[in-house]
Amino acid sequence: MLKSMTGFGKATGNFAGKKITVEIKTLNSKQFDLTVKSPSLYREKELEVRSFLSDELNRGKIDANIHVDASEGDKKVSINQGLALAYLNEIDALKTASNDRLTGDTLNTVLNMPEVLKSERQELDASEWEAVMSLIKEATTQLNQFRDNEGARLAADIEKRIGLIESLRKDVSALLPERLAQVRERIEKNIQDFIKEDQSDKNRLEQEIIYYLEKLDITEEHIRLEGHCKYFLETMKGAGYVGKKLGFISQEIGREINTMGAKANHVAIQKKVVQMKDELEKIKEQMLNIC
């Protein structure tokens, strides 16, 4: 089952007066590219978050955002009174030494001194982190459901286009006898134009015709293309993340189509080849968004 790289998941919960919201958004990318934004209290757990999301999401450009709205009573800020008084004493001494020539808001000056104001560092509670991880898992589950639904839509479109390539391949197969007859006739005519009848070596002529027919034969490409298309569909329905593998198979499909076009030398077949290339390009565009 195909899984899209595009998705979105969101989960919200409450813990000890805090409203915690987790949002995870993913877009297509060749590799696993994760950005985590979270409060400083949770930074120590970032490696755990990365490991979990790497296992669950595999590929894509991923933005994970953990936001916390704390109640007023939970917001703790303190003043370093000792340091503030030390600054104030020094300012008073400076005022005395300068005969009270200092002006301005002294308290504002003190509070803007380095390290006077400080926030209390909180320790992360294990129960709180357990609640956060639960929300991360819930958001990830939603995101993966989104990816599965989008992947099913992409799979239906890709399967239809592989079917069109197969149909065109069968059209080419029906044209092969006519093509071979035309190639043989053209080779014989060209050789006869340059070799007089009484000087020609019939056996050599036959050997030359066989050589060029084998060189221009597209039977092998035709058979390999059929096999690649079948393998592509089988892989699509397999378990796990198959995007990269399907990308490799699509390259092989393109190689066989291109070789058929280069060898064809037949207008009707070349038209079919162009149509196959068009369908394959549309498949490759869709493949950019498959995990």
C-alpha cells in the first residue's frame, strides 16, 4: 500500500493546568528532514522525538511543533534581590560621589542590569513528558491516516497509468510483424540499389539482412517492459515504504521504452512510444510524493 509524504496531524491535551498542542506537518523530500520546535523544558527529549518520528514517518520534510499555554499561576518569574540591591547600593554610592547629578529612573536602570531578572528553571516531570509523548503519538497517527488516504489516491492514478503503458505495449506487439516486413523490404531494396544482380552474393545478402534485423529487433525490450510493469504493480501492493524501490523500477521501464523508440524506425510504433513516455513522466511526478 502506497503512503504519501504529504500529511498533517494535530493533538491537544491538558496537564497540570497547561494546554499542550502538538502539530506535525509533512511535505515531500528525498530524505528524512525533521525540524522540531518545542519549549525549552522539553529540549532534552528532542532525540527521543526524532527517533520516534524517524521510525514512524520514514521520509519527508517534517515540521513538528509542540506548544504550551500555561495558566497564570504556573508562570514563574523571580527577581535576584541580592544582585539588585548590590547594584542599587553601587548606584547610591555613585550618586553621592557625583553630588546627586545622576538623573533618570533608577529602578528601571537596576532591573535592566545583566542577570537581575531571571526565570526559575523547571525540571521536566516524567508524568508530563508521558502526556506530551502520548499527544505526539496521537498526532502521528492522524498524520499517517492522512498519508494513507492520499497514498491510496496516488496508487489508483499510478496503477491506471501503468495499465495504459501495458495497453500501448500490446499495441506495439501487434505492429511488430508489419514493422519487420517493412524493415526487411527496405534493407533488400537499398542493397539491390547498390549491388548489381550478377555480382551479388545471395548468401551474403541473406546474412546481412539477418544481422540488421537482429540489431533492430525490439522483442527483448518488449518482454522486459512487460516484466517491469508487472513487477511495479506487485511492489506497489507490498508492505512497508516502497517509494524508492518504485523509483528504481520506473527508471528501468523508461530505459526499455527509450530503447524501443530508438530502434523502432516505424512511425506507428514511435507514436506509441511517445505516448508511453508521456504516461511514465506523469507516474514519475506522482512518485515524488511517495514514501
